Amino acid sequence: MHFFKSDNKQKNNISEHVQHFTIMHFPRVIMLEILSRLPIKSIFQCKIVCKLWYHLLTSDPLFVKMNQTRSHNIPCILLSNGDYSISSILELKAGYDYYSCRHNRPIVLSHKFHLPPGELPLRVVSSCNGLLCLVSGRIRYENHSIYINNPLLGEYFKLRLPEWKKSLCPLTYRFRFSESSEQYKVLRFAVMFGGIRDVVELEILTIGVDEKWRYVGIVPRPVWFFYEKIYVNGAIHWMDCENPSSVVRINSFNIATEEAKTLPAPPGLENSTSSWTLAELGNCLCLIDIIAFDPFDIWWMKEYGIAESWIKDRIHGNGIPAAIRCVTLAPFIIWKDGEMLMQTDSDSIRLVSYSRKENKYRRVKVYGNGSARSICIPTFYSLKTIMGDNFQVSYVYPKIEIA
């Protein structure tokens, strides 16, 4: 009888201990495993629970890596108005209807966008690792401003502009990350007037390293400034417009080595440079025929830099919904099962999902106005952690004090 009393007492002690055990008692790695599997909205709520979770979610590099590898962490679409200024951010999430029952079928939810205050229009010129490079004001004038922004946390800081030259006209900026040096770089492309033809000067600012912008050299002028400079295999890519009626020529600039070179184009393209646009689909460099509609061709470079690896994929328009028939479709996301998300060329955003396996198209519901200009994967990594204490990070809204 005494044995059973002791056994019951031991069980009560264990039960009492279990009742007081919470997630806060888990080791850091297990806690991060749990938190990194939550959807964006839930993580955002967890961020303000306590200081421990706040620092884990905004400052721990392990959480960032875990969160980026989870299946729910899929791209967001940035919507732009007619003047390219951002209106909202759309998070692609799995739904419960017939078409979106699998893990990678998208529906679209609208979210307000946390942007730094500034002179309108405020445009996204580049996105990288969940961070955005924004330009306020008119980019071709001296008084424009450049920001680096984390839209999820509402953080931003302002970059100093390159030295202004009357002989130069800035055309666009790009913001990228060098994997080898683990440094962020901002690139500026600017046209120099004079001479027989316009040339494009390239300047670079390595954030946290360079005290001023560095002149890199002259590069071929891109055909499309707003829609190109595709990032694949550690380099940005664009087609030049030295002779738009000639054959396609693809240029690349490696972010780490800061070296430019020309890549081999697909063989025997029938149309000129102005008929094609570059894209990144499934980590492959692609050329898309933007003139043709039914059918239209996509060239895939399956092995980067290898001319013989180009493969043509012809997509037919059978089954396209009547409301979007006779418009250009531009693929910009490819899902795990090969289904592609495309945008029409209309002013208001219209997304179409195309299944190659079923050869079927369907409209994707969108809550928001504008057209899809950029894609980003949101990050909870704080700018203060990424950039260090040398940068004055500001907040779109008052920072919440966490107990």
C-alpha cells in the first residue's frame, strides 16, 4: 500500500511539472523549428509576445534560413499603379477551393504596404532577400532619394546619392546580395549624353563598405529598364538595344566579381530583340516572346552559360478564359509542379494560372488594384541586424516597446 502512495505522489509531481512546462522551456533550435513553420501573420503576432521571441524572429540568422525553406514561404507580388508607385503587397497562399487544394495552388490576399514617407511617386526598383530598394521622386532629376526598406517590419534607411553630373541621366537602380562576400550592393545605370550614341555608365555602392559610389565602367544599354535586369546564378542579365532589329544579345554582370560578359542566345530566333523579354523561372534564365499570343514560346537555359542547353517550350492558348483572350501573357512564377502564374498586359492586374500537364488556364482572384511589377519573399530579419549599427534605421510607424 505504501508503494502505491509513493507512486501516486511521483505521478502528481510529474503532472505538476508538466503543467508548468511551456514553449519557453524548449531549446532554442526546437523553438525556432516551431516558429519558422508558422504563416506570416502568426509570426508577426509572435514577434511582439516578448523580447526573446522578438530577437529570435528579427535577429537570429538560423530562423531566417529555416523560414525561407518552409513550403508556406512563397513569393509576394508588389502591385504598382500606372506611374510605377507601389499600391499594395499581395501574399500568395494556399486556398481550399478545387483548384487550390494542393499545397502550391495560389489565391491572393491583399495587405497594406509599410513604406517610408517620401515624395511621390515611390517606386520599387529592385528587391532582394525580402528587402526593397525604393526611389522617391523622379529618378531622372537630381532631387530623388533612395531607400532600403523592409516592408514587413516597416524599417528603412536612406542612402546617399552618387555625385550628380549634368552629362548623366540616371535610368534605374538595382539592389543585390553577394553570396561570396555576404554584402549588399546597389547598382546605378545612367546614360551619358554626347558622342555618336548614348552609353550607359555603371556605378556601385557596397553598403557598409564603400564611403562613396564606385565607377565600374561602361555597359551595353538595356532594352527595357523597368522589366529587365533579371537575377540568375549570382548575376543580373539584360538585353542591349544597340541594334534592336538585330539578333538577341544577352548581357550579364556578376555581383560578386563585378565582371560583365555576354551569354549565348538561343539559336535561330526569328524575331528581333524588341520582341523578347528576359525572365527567371524556376532558377532558370528564360527568354519569352512578348509579341506572339497563341502560341507563344519560352526558351529555357537549363544549364547556365551553356549554349547547347537552350530548350524551347511552346505554349498554346487553347482554353484561355474569354475575358483575357487576345492579350499578352507574361509568366513570372513557376510552382513546384510546373504550373505557371502569368500576368496580362492590361492596366489592372489580372493573373492567370496555367497548368502544362492539364493544358488548362484559370483566372486567379486578386484583391487590389495595379499591375504586378516585382516579386519578393518577405523577411523578418531586421535592417539593424543586417546593416549594423552604422546605419540610422527609421520606422514607418512608432516602434512598440516589448516587455
